[in-house]
Amino acid sequence: MNFWDILGIWIAAFLTLAILSLVIKENPIYRFAEHIFVGVSAGYGLVNTIQQAIWPQIKGGLLDEKYLIFKLGEITLFGQKVAFLSWGQFSVILGIILGLMIITKLEIFGYIPVVRDFRWIALFPLAYTIGIYTGINLTATFQGFIYPQIRATFLPLWGENFWQVFSNWVFVLGVITSIMYFFFSTEHKGIMKPIVRLGIIFIMLAFGASFGYTVMGRISLLLGRIYFLFNQWLPTITGIFG
């Protein structure tokens, strides 16, 4: 194991112990490690988004000749001659314009008098983005979540397999009673009261199972870090001082 491998292990061990120090109390070492984690995650996410999503779409759009709007001539891009203006090129130009407009929303431009009076133009790309994603997500949510969940409730309630039929009854009752709990047009009394009570039980069971699954995942991460400390970090200490 070379010097850089050992240095990486020691840095990882220090940051792990710094984060775990929150168990005692919040301290400057924990905040230091927390800020490093947030900063590295933000930087990695930004670079990864640019390399994997933004730049390939820009390059592909500029070199697109399939959907030609009208030909104004030819331009050389990335060592390749392409016709101008295609739909992909128009999309890139429009995206750049909208991007520059939305950047004016940054707080720093509020201190520049020339730009401060025109910060309202950021509302146009914001409205454009929110409108498009609302339409896309509405359809995707219905097709990907709501419709499959509705379809999954249509289960056979009679049959020869007792446990399967029993499971289907529990599932259907859980769905119906949980939905009735959120039906606020009728007061929860009379016949609605036991139905709503049963729905609350199903909801709490679902929340409890979800919480337990989350805790198990976090414990798995903790065990991974403890395994790292005992099987990778401690051997480097014995190697140095042993």
C-alpha cells in the first residue's frame, strides 16, 4: 500500500469519526466534516450534471441536422460542418437565452443597479420550466404511480388459496379505509368512525414499516463505516506503530 492509499484511508477515517462525534454533542469538528460533505456533494453533482446531461445535449443539439427548420448556411462546429438552423440548434440557443434570464434571479445581481431593474425577466423562464415539468410530471405520476396502484387493488377476493385470499382482503380493506380517512367532506362519526379508525391503523403500520426500513438502511451504512475503521484504518495504525 503506497503513501496516497494510506493518506486516503486516514482522511476517510477522520471524516467518519468527525461525523460520528455528533453522538456526543455538536462540535466544530462535526460541522467542518458536514460542510466538506455538502460542498463536495454539490460540486460533484454540478460537474456530473454538466458532463452527463447538459454538455451532451448542447453538443448533440448543435450538430443536429435531422430536423432542419430552414437553411441559413453552414457553420463549423467541433470540426464538423453542419447546416444552420436546425431544431436542435434552435433549442440550444433558446436554452441559453432562458438560462441567462434565470441567472438574473441570483442575489448578487440585486446589488447591481443596471441588472436590478430587470430581474423580473427571470419569471418567464421559471414559469416556462414549472409549466413544462408540471405537465410532464402530472402524466408520468398518473401513469407510473396512480394507475398501477388503482389496478393493483383489483384482486380476487375468493379462491382456493386461503392465505392469498386473506392477503387480498387485507390489502383491499387497507386501501379503502386509508382513502376514507382523507375523505373530509363527511364528518368522521357514525359508520365512518370505525372505518376511519381502521384506516388509521393501516396508515400507522405503513409508516412504521417505512420508518423501520429507513432505520435498517442507516444501520447498514453505520456498520459499513465501522467495518472500514476496524478492517482498513486500524491495520494502517498497526503497520505504522507496530
